[in-house]
Amino acid sequence: MNTLKVVDTAKAPDAIGPYSQALSIGNLIFTSGQLPIDPKTGTMPEDIREQAAISLTNVKNILDAAGAGLDRVIKTTVYLDDIKNLPAVNEVYATFFQKPFPARSCFAVKALPLDAKLEIEVIALW
């Protein structure tokens, strides 16, 4: 029987609500949306490229803690406060993933927690 496991690391920001950084079950890992919060300083930069890099680094660190890596990501979801930021996010995103790129959905939303410009979540194989 598959056991649900909590994935938690100090190399990503603590949850800002009642949720886990990630959960794994069977061979799947589901991360919560990662805001661009630097876990060392607790701060968030203004620049969208920096925000994308921090969010993706947080995702990477969570996957590392689960025993996986970015190369195991099969699906990403990107939430943007302004869809016009997508080209800048794509530039950064392409430095974290290689072909074959994960499947991806991207949505413009009205607002994100802590006034972040983006939030990124993934599903990965363990």
C-alpha cells in the first residue's frame, strides 16, 4: 500500500498557511505553489526574473529533499499576476529545465499571496 509522505526542507520557505511544502505518494511528488521567497532572508525581490529563479530554486530544493530532481518533473503550473511577464519567466524557466520540457499550464491571476508576481508548482516522479 502506498504511504503518504510529507516532504519538508529548510532550503525552501516555510508554508505560509496550513499546507505542506510537498507530499509524495507512490512514485509521485506534488509540490505546493512556491512563492519567490528567499528561505535564507525571508525576502522577495521585485524583479520578475529574480522571482522566477527563486521560485524554481525552491522547487528544486524541495525535490532534492524528496530524492528527486528537476529532471523528474512531468508537469508544472505557473501562476502570474501579469501575463505580460511570461517572456521573462520563460527565459529563466528554460535555464532550469531541459528537453523534453515538462508539460506546463500558465495562468494569469488577479493576485497572489504576499503580492508576489508569480507562483510555481510541480508534479514530479520519484
